[in-house]
Amino acid sequence: RKPVTINTLQSLYRKNEPITMITAHDFPSAHVADHAGMDMILVGDSLAMVALGMEDTSEVMMEEMILHCRSVARATKSAFTVGDLPMGTYEIAPEQGLESAIRMVKEGRIKSVKLEGGIEMAPTIAKITRAGIPVLAHIGLTPQRQNSLGGFRVQGKSTAGALKLIEDALAVQEAGAFAVVLEAVPAEVAGLVTRNLAIPTIGIGAGNGCSGQVLVQVDMTGNFPPGRILPKFVKQYGDVWSESMRAIQAYKADVKSRAYPAVEHTYPMPKDELAEFEK
Ligand code: KIV
Ligand code: NA
């Protein structure tokens, strides 16, 4: 498969073919996503919880994001890669955002960055885009702002909220974002936003009217870290945790019963050497 570029994504959008996106946080999770033919791979800051066991995304540092981006980039041969700018690395000023985006590309080896926020982030999106780094915007439920949103709540449920969402979407488009993630918004509102934009919308908990979809990989494969609560919008396509559990328990039982290692897992000594050795 040819590498997916910004042009490939635009052509999918023009053909009205849904864009597929999934998160990855390391070499193996990126490898499988890339081989499955995902159009885009996101190194989401959700890795704070799903890969590092942190409470929320506010804890993850730039250096940690870069480390994970590098491992994802090494495994990704065709998908278009996006790295989340972690909280605190882009909100202060457009210059800070650009500096952070450059680090993510140069050190993290990813192709584009994602940042949370609407109209207030437009100058930052414009600054990064003009420097030649594609920006994926993210509006609706923005988890880095969970404390001011009052938790993980559906956004744009009221008419005023829906109008704000449209205003934000138009602002990030105007600023040069190549696409926008809509998280946890009513399907009707996401559909309306999508129809009013000239760039793709990538939905997560935003219904079927978006230009594409994204899910957190461990959620949809059922490879759950402890305490993970699944939002309503997740469809679980696999049961990886149970399969790993089954395998590890079988290994444990085999070691305890000495069924493992069997002869075929053992390096034999050559017969003549063995005879000499046993003398
Ligand atoms: O961090 C993340 O995984 C995300 C996606 C769920 C959009 O931002
Ligand atoms: Na994120």
C-alpha cells in the first residue's frame, strides 16, 4: 500500500469514502493498525491512561509523547501519523504551539499534530500550519479540559452549544486545520457540522454523519488496562485481554506441572558430547 498523505485523505473526503483512524501507542500496536490498512494512526494522549496507567491526560509530558511517537513512527509504513500535543505545550501562545509541534515532528517522527480547542486556538493552528506542519483540530469533548467541562460530558446538546460547535469548526477550518475531530457530540449536530465544512470531520461518539471515525485501540480490541471505563460509543470488536489472560494462565499451569518446556523447546547436546559430559 502506498503511504497515505494529506492528498490521499483529501481524495477520500472528496469521494465521500469514510476515513479510518485508530490510536496506537507503541511499535506493536502501530504495526497491527498499519497492516490492517488504517488511513490514519493517532498517537493520542489517551496513552497516559491506556499505556502508562496515569489518572488522566494532564499528566503526560512532551518527552513521553515523543518517545511513544517515535515507536509508532517506526512501525508505520503507510498510515498517516498524527501526534497529540500534550496539555501545557501549546496553550500559552502560538509560538509555544509551533515550537512543540516542531519537536513532535523532528523528535517524534510523526507527520502531523493534533491539538484541542476551537476558535481560541485558531491563531495557534494558523501558526503551525503556515510552518508546514498539518494540524488536526479537536473540538466538542476536549479531555484535556475535563476540569472546566465538569467531567466527560456530551457537548453541543443545547442549541447554543451546537452553534458554538459550528463556530469552532468553521474557525479551525479557516485557520488551516486539515480535518477536525468531533468528540462526544449528538449525531445530528456532528452531521450538520460535517455538511457545513469543506474539510473532513473525524467522529468519536459523534454518530455516522462524520467524514471518518476514530477509536482508542485498546478499547475496541478489548485490551483493557485496569479500571478502564468504556464510553457508550465504543464498539468492542475483540477480546485481547481475555486471550492474553488465557495464554498466561496456560503458561503458568504448564510451568507448575513441568509440562513446559517440552523436549521440542530444549537445546539438545550432540550425542557424542553428551556421552563425554556424562562420564
Ligand atoms: O487521545 C486520544 O486517544 C484522542 C482520540 C480519542 C481522539 O484524542
Ligand atoms: Na487526545
